[in-house]
Amino acid sequence: MTTTCFSHPSFTSRVVPVIVLSDEAQAGPLAHALLEGGIDVMEITLRSGVALRAIEAVARAVPKMHLGAGTVTRAAEVAQVISAGAKFALSPGCTDALVDSVRKANLPFIPGVMTPGEVMRARDHGFTLMKLFPASQAGGIGMLKALGAPLPDVRFCPTGGVSTDNLRDFLALPNVAMAGGSWLTPSDALRQGDWKRIARLAREATTLSAGV
């Protein structure tokens, strides 16, 4: 059984900002700030009531941004995020219903996994890029090293517990394609519209990930 795989991302950044917005008006300026800092991808999570409108705002105003919808947990949400303008989706898990939905929609999808069995099941569905979530609770760098030997054909985007302190260590692993994190878009910076700060954080993350 196979479905759309997202094993060859079209964006260049190895850092994926995981974003929760409270106001869709923040979305466009945020996207521009991230691009200014060298990050050409953003994951707007469906954790707030404005998420779909925020995705629409970025899709309309910042076409250079590779726009993903995160926290997609229900099959019905797949059509919603596509309609809003998302080009790929991510989930904290992987269900048969989600797999069927992204396959029918031909939507690139990064399923979430936490155990070797979940990795193998997602691979059976045709996925070769997966989101290790929550990465810290799943064992972090040690778990990724352990998964690398028996499952060498799978790559991961660890999310949850990734920070500037350990970003390079995660990205140095051969089975890590990219890493996700929320530290790039602090809630107070979003609330205050401090786009210079977010651009600086993005630039720092871009520098940290360079050459790893």
C-alpha cells in the first residue's frame, strides 16, 4: 500500500517553524520575517480558530513561502487545509483515515510517529519522511540513533524539545532531514508584532543549520 510521500521536500530550510497564531493578521508579516531570516517553510498548526484563515492569508500574500498545515488529525481537515492554500500537511500521528484522505487528495504528508512499530506501519503506507513527535519524550537523539540501524531508509523531522541548544546535534544525524520547533515564533513576539526579533531568530537558526 502506497500513498503520496514527502521524502523530497521542495523547501531548502532544515528548520521548520511550528506556529500557533491567535490573529490571522499576524500570518503575512510573520511569513515575510521568516523569509528574511532564510527560512522558506512554515507549519501553521490547526490549534486555533484562526488557523485556516492564517493559511489563506499566507497563500494569498506570500507565494514564495512553502506553506504547511500542522496538527492535521482528522480526515475531514485535509480538504479544508488544501482549500485554504496549504501545500503539504503534518500530523502528530498517522491513521488509516488520514492516509486515505491524503492519498485521494494527492497531498504531501508527513505522518507523526513515536515507536519503531509506528515507523514500520507508516513505511508500509509508503512514507519515507516522518515526524518524530514528541521527540524529547520519544527519546530524542538516542532514539533517532537507535532507529537508524534497523530502519535506514526512513528519515525524520524531530519536533518537540528541539531548541537552539540541540538543533545542530539533531541535524547532524544521518536520518534527520529537518527539525521542527516553536522557539522561532515566541508568543510575545507575535503578540507585539516584533517581526525583527523573529527574523533574527530565523537567521540564527539558519546559521546554526548551515553546513550540518
